[in-house]
Amino acid sequence: MARLRMRARIIVCGAISQYNNTTPIAGPKNYLSLLVNRARMEGIVVFDWADRYPEAITAIAGWMREGRYVSREDIVPGIEQFPDTLLKLFRGENFGKLIIEVV
């Protein structure tokens, strides 16, 4: 926070690992930097942009074809692993797209 640019925008998303947290969630300690730098912190949810899904799909598919975007995947083999794999989301233990491979 101490290195924010003037009028910076901070996006907060992807907090599923905190949904079932039983302890207080730590927030920014130096939040007054938002004021000093006239910055803005805003949460977003994917549904806020539902009307632009087709545009995003087209753009991302093109980037993947060109090799400009490579998706990270965390693949877990076997449907029997589903319960433990789902919990990885809530514990923040996965990276990228979490996928169950049905073999």
C-alpha cells in the first residue's frame, strides 16, 4: 500500500479461500495510503460482467491459440477425490483452474 501510485485502482477478487475462515481476516494495515494517493479499492464478482462473457471467450480463445495466454491447471485424477479436492478451494491450496480428471 505504501507504494501506490496516485489514483491507483486495486481490484479485490478470488476470496473463496476465506469463505469459511473461522478467524478474523487480516486487511490492509496501511489503508490510509488509499486516502493520500486518492486510490480506490473495489471488489468485483464475475457475474458483474455476464453481458460481456461472449467477448471474453473470443478474446481469451484467441490469446490461447497465439500462445499469449497459457492457462494454469491443477488436475486431480479420479472422481473419488472430489470431496477433498473441493476443499482445496476453500483452503487456498490450488493454483489456476482446479479440475477433477475422470478416468
